[in-house]
Amino acid sequence: MKAKISLLLFLFIILTSCFKHNEYKEYASFGEENRWQKSDVKTFEFDISDAKVFDVDVTDDNQLYNLVFKFSHVYDYQFATIPIKFGIESPDGNKEMITIDLAIKDNSGKELAECAGDVCDSNYTIKEKTKLQKGLYKVTISHGFEGAYLPNVLGIGFNVETVK
């Protein structure tokens, strides 16, 4: 019996050590109208501090992180791509601007997101395996759509994941 429990515990530790861990996770929904207004710039703040997060030592200057953008929309979205703008302000005051065309559909018109019913979720890694200095970060996210609002958007989110 002890051998089975030890084996299960060992397998659990091995499996959980392979996954990315979320250090920061936030999501903002756009209510019943499902409209992301042009003027609605979302701000997300997170802190890389001297601590352990999910048993990962973030005091290690070699710790790597993924910055991930989450985009939720209704099924059969009317646009194939959406221009998204990211502003990343680091603790030392440096500002970085990143603009992407978020792909919603492939060339054949097939949804690229994971869909369940009428809800589709896309993940886009803004930065992968990057080092972050200790301190407070501020990330702003807006869209570059031509109209007053971007229709059929359920919400957006932002995650910071530690990479083992």
C-alpha cells in the first residue's frame, strides 16, 4: 500500500513540474453588449518580487516568463485578423510598444481559437521565455480597429507564466 501511495505521489510531482505556472492572471469582460470600445484601454499590473510563486524561486535572476494575451470572442467571428497594441512599462520606467495582427481564422476561414459552443478563446504569447527584472510592471492593451468599437468580443485577459 505504501508503495502505491509513493508511486502516485511521485507521478503527481513529475506531472505538475512539467506544467507552466501562472504567476499573474487577470480577465476583463465587456458585458452583455460584447463590444470593446476604441477608448477602452485595459491596464494590467503585476509585480515580480522577492518571493516564491508556485514553488518557483522568482528571486533567481535567470527565471524565465511567458507573457500571454487572452482573447475571447463569439463563434464565427467576422474578421480574420485584429490589430492589437500592447504597451509594456517595466519597473525602471522603460516602455516597449508591440503591435500584432491577432489571427482569428486561417486562410480557409477556419477558426484558430479553441471553441466551445458560441465562445472561442485565443491565446497569443506576446513574449516567450523572457527575463523580467524585479518590480511593478504595467501592461496596457488596446485595439487598432477602425470603428468606434470592436464587435463580438466577450473579454480579454493577460497572464504571466513562470517557465521551469
